[in-house]
Amino acid sequence: MTEIKRKVLAAAEYIKSIEPNIANIGIILGTGLGKLVDNIEITNTINYENIPNFPVSTVESHQGKLIFGKINDKNIVAMQGRFHYYEGYSAREIALPIRVLRELGVETLFISNACGSVNPYIRRCDLMILDDHINLIGDNPLIGEYDSYFGPRFVDMSEPYNQELISFAEKIAIKNNIKIHKGVYAAMSGPSLETRAEYRFVRTIGADVIGMSTIPECITARQMGLKVFAVSIITDECYPDALQTCSMEEIIYAANIATPKLTTLFTEMIKAL
């Protein structure tokens, strides 16, 4: 047995000893988005620090809890807090919780994140559905020892984000009068925010927004055959010729403003799955 499989199975076994119910839907809650948990009918909560081999969240606003419950009578498991490359975790370590979610029964993964816009048509507090991504983190969760248990080594990424779910989300957004964009997400390692030159660069190569997460989770999920749907909340505007300083407090404030829209989108989608 490979080391990664051993770690994943040990974590899943511990979780199942506390929460035996299968959850078909997984949710990753990004920076400032933990309040979405208020819409979950919670049945069980497990702290990350108690789960064998699980990373621990070190970022402000990431609670570090695995939450089980129901949304519209659908069994879900939510990660209230995620892990980032800039915390010192490798992409491979960031991938472990996603592999554990698959062991718990997850087939569809909803991902949220907070990010900055480099597209002047996408503004602060807007939502953007991820249609594609550009990995500038400098790491990949599939690097290292390979285990066919988790899927193919060379993963096709022609459709990283499920197009059927994207189309479905667009219809729900129209029905609920939610302004929403669709575009390309780029990720760098962080934790420093990008320079004016870097913002120009990512815009030039085709990105609409820039963040520090999501891509390792998406790659891992796709290797295992999970359907992935991801949404960014725009927390700051990164236009090089009009760039202003930005604090973490401002980012979290913007995330809190947009969270109700994201909550409606996710809950309505889960209700109809």
C-alpha cells in the first residue's frame, strides 16, 4: 500500500467511525465564506486536528472543521476552511482531504474561493463561475508516487469544471436575479498579493481573476472522476493602472457581502441535484 493511500484510508476510517452516513456532495468553503454553514442542517462536526493525517488550517477565517449535515434533504460534507500552498503544504498534501471526501462517498464537489479581478468588467463583490483555470502555483498534486487506486496518472483536463453544472448554475442565477460572470481563474502561490506587472501578465495570458487556491483540489477531484463546480467571490479589483492597497479585513468584508448570493446559488443547485 502506498503512503498516500494509507493516510487517506486511515483518515476516512476515523471519520466514518464518527459519521457513518454517506455524503454524495462535498463543499469547500474559501476565505470569508464560512457563514454558508448557517444553511446546513448540521448532524456532526469534526475538527481537522482530530483527523489522522489531515492538514490543519492556519489562515484567518478558516475554521478548520469538517461539517456533516443536510441541505434540502441532501447529505453533504463541508470543509469549513481549506489549505493553501503558502501555508507550507505541498499540492500533494492539499489533495489529501479531497481524496478523503471521495472515500466518504462524494461524487460532486462544490468549490468556493475569494479572489481578485483583473478583468474590469468583473467587479468587487461579484460572483464568477470558473470555466477553466491556469496553474501558476508551481506545483501539482499528482507529482510523486503514483497509485492507480485514485485514477489515471495522466489526467485529462479538457473539462476541469463540469459544463452541465455550469449551464445549470447560469439558469439558477437568472431565476434568482443573481448577477454572475463566467471566466478563467489563475492561481499563484501567495501569500503576497501580486504586483502590477503580475496582474498585467495574468490578464494577458487569458485570466479573468487571480487567487491562491482551488486548482490543486480541482485536479485531484478530476483524477478521481468527481464532477467539479467552482465559484469565485471577487473581493478586490486588481487593475494595474488603478491599483489600490488591499487588506485582509477588506477581503473578508467583500466576501461577507457576496456570501448570500453564493449561498442561494449553491443551495438551489444542491436541491435540484
